[in-house]
Amino acid sequence: MSATHFHTTIQRILREAFDNGNLAVVDKVLTSDHIVHNSTSGLINDVEGIKRLISTLRSAFPDLQTVMEDEIHEGEKFATHWTLCGTHNGLLMGITPTGKSMKIQGIFFARLADGMIAEYWMLIDLYGMLQQLGIIPR
């Protein structure tokens, strides 16, 4: 699989889903039986779960933007380091809007099969986000 294909697949999730709210793209890039390895296991372990995560973030941060900082691939595996930023102007996990901006890091490691994401690990610095929003102390 080409580097361009890996890049395009991840960019579609970041740009179309996270940045623009097009959740239909999730169905086009994740296999229906994909495997998730996350610290939030059980919360976002299916296609609908990742859509809920994206919707929650976009509702809380209407100006949400992502930047793919770095990427590597080998064989059928792909890894990317990305930045997520936005202003907390909507409800987030029951937390009223603070009006504060946040900028956090995330990593995404995936295995593709037949051009779609079949397995992935995703980590997002939620602790850092809550600190920047003043919800928990620094």
C-alpha cells in the first residue's frame, strides 16, 4: 500500500470528520469489524462510538481543527502524531463552556486491510485538555 493511500485515509478522518463534522466518512475508512485498543475501551469501540466521540468534541469545540504533525508507515501499519485545537464554546461531558482555548496532542496507530482501517490505537491528551480549560489544576 502506498504512503499516499495511508496519508489520505488518515487525512480524511482528521479533515472531513474532526474538522468538518462529516461523520459519513467514518463508515468509508473503518471496517465494520475493526478492532480498537484504547484506554477508553468500551466507550469508542465501534464505528458509532468513534462518531459519538467526534460529535462530542465538535459540539464542545465548534471551531475544532486538526493538524497532522508527523506520519510513518511500514507494510500495512501507519502511525501519525497530530494536534487538536479549539475553543470550548459548548457542553463537554457535562461541563459548561469555559470560553478557553485548548491545544492538545494525539497519536493514532493503525493497521489497514483492503484500504480501510481494520485495527487502531488512539491516544488523546484529555488530561492536558482539562487542565487548559481550567477544569482540573495544572
